[in-house]
Amino acid sequence: MKKLLQTILEPMLEHPESLTLSVEETPSKVVYHIDAHESDIGRIIGRRGRMIKAVRTIMSSSNNDHKKRVFVDVD
């Protein structure tokens, strides 16, 4: 799933080399933390949050373990 998130995000960034993804997993949830270059944060969030909402929807839909909720946070 981390590779999927990276594949989605890298093409939209001006500085893809600065993209850092970390995963925090508990028995009930999985949290993906996105850290990117300051100028790329706006691209990840998108106008009115549309882009990050779409990314969260894709990540939730592709969740293989249906017992865990998936969250995507932008740091």
C-alpha cells in the first residue's frame, strides 16, 4: 500500500525526491504520514482538499485488511 501511495503522489510533485512516507500501524488502523517539500504540500492537498480526499478514497478502497481503517495525514 505504501508503494501505491508513492506511485500516486510522485508524478504530481515538483520535488519528488523529498517525498517521505511513513506508516504507523495499530490493531485497528493504519496511518500513512506524508512529508514533502514545502511547495508540494499545496499540490498534495489540492484545491479545497479535493486531491487529498481522492487519495484517501483510493487508499481506503484498496485496503486488503477490512478490519483496519486507513488514514492519510499530510505533515
